Amino acid sequence: MAVQVRVPTILRSYTGGSKVVEGVGDTLAALFIDIDSHFPGLRGRLVSEDAGGLHRFVNIYINDEDVRFLGGLDAKISDGDTVTILPAVAGGCDIMPATADI
């Protein structure tokens, strides 16, 4: 049995369009190494080699639990777990453009 990884739309170009991929490993770090062997480049979008941890702009959940509170890349995973990748979303406008008087 493997771990299911839910991939957001923005990263599906790395998985050939797959919404869910499977991998193996006993930690999140090991899972990402395994996944990257099948889908090259995906790990680099999630893990910062310079900082040695997850990129700040990506949120990862193991069975709906935020990995930041589970040990980050050292978080333990088991067969049958579900890992969800959620990119951080930001933006918007705090000032609306002026409109013509009616």
C-alpha cells in the first residue's frame, strides 16, 4: 500500500495532469524523494534546498494535519495516509479604481 498525494492544479504539469499520485516513504522527506523519482521537478517546487525545509508558499497536510506541527519534512507517514499539497494564495486589491460619475 502507498501514500496518496493530492496535487493542486498549478503543479499538475509535473504529474502529467494527475490529481492524485502515489508514493512510498516513512517520512514526508522520503515520500517527496520517491515522488520526484517518478515526477521529476515536483520536489523542487515544494522543498527549498537552501533552507532545508518546505517552501514558505506551500502548505502540506498529512490526513488534514498541518505538517508544520508534525515535524515538517521529518513528519512520519504510514501506508494509507493522504498528503495534500496546497499552494498559498495571496493577492487582491485594497483600493478600488475610481469609476465615472453617473
